[in-house]
Amino acid sequence: MLEIDIPGYRVLRLAHLVLDYNGTLACDGELVDGVGDRLAALAGMLQIHILTADTFGKARAQLVGVPCDLSILPAVDQDRRKLEYIQRLGPETTVCVGNGRNDRLMLQHAGLGIVVVQAEGAAVLTVLAADVLSPDILTALDLLIYPLRLVATLRS
């Protein structure tokens, strides 16, 4: 569990980290350098879940050794399926990270939603649904590893 008291905002009590794969953790199916190490660091605090349609068919191989639960979703209704996934976990205890239009609902309903803007860009509605915008996945994960950065961003 990761507990972060953000003055003037709320106390976050996070147990789950749910991440999109392509465009968030990976570019063109290849895991971004440094992601595995950061996820390993977070695994002691949060249960890590990765949701993907696995467009490039590389997710399982790329995530070997990474402490996570991988779920490969059908290509249709991903926005709804991702939302249903976090609803089963408990959205108030979940931090979600994504970039695509299909990530909007999970970011909007999560206890904490982080959108990343990398090589694929980010859907505007997803940006608006997030609590925090991050320039890349490493910076986004570092917000959880170094939570005072998150406090500085979200406090009133």
C-alpha cells in the first residue's frame, strides 16, 4: 500500500497500479528502457497490472521478469473493459497510467489518473480525464517512487 497525504486535495491510499502497454510502457511494442527497474521498485508497494490489446504481439516476451499481472484484452470495447477491470480492484485504491482514448474511463474513475505524452501522443479527452499529465512513463512512475513530487503537483 502506498499512502500519500496531499494537502488541500486528499489522502491517496493506493494498492494497485494499472498501466496501458503500447504508447505508455512501450513504443512500437518494445518496453521503454528503465520501465522494468521502476516497476520492480514499485512492486513492493503496489500490485502491478498491465492491460493491453498487444497490437504488436510482444508484450508477454517484453515483460518477462517484470513483477506484474498481464491481461490481454480483445480489440473491441477496451475503454469499458479497462474500467470494469479497475472497478473489480476498487477504483479508489487504484492509480492508472495511460495515453489512449481507450484509457480515458479508467483514468477518470481511478483514485489517481496519470496520462503520459510520448511518441504516440495522447488523446485530448484522456488528458482532460487525468489528474496529472506526465511527459513520459519514467517521470510518471517516479511520481510514485518519489511521492513528494506528486504532492507538489496536486496540493492546493
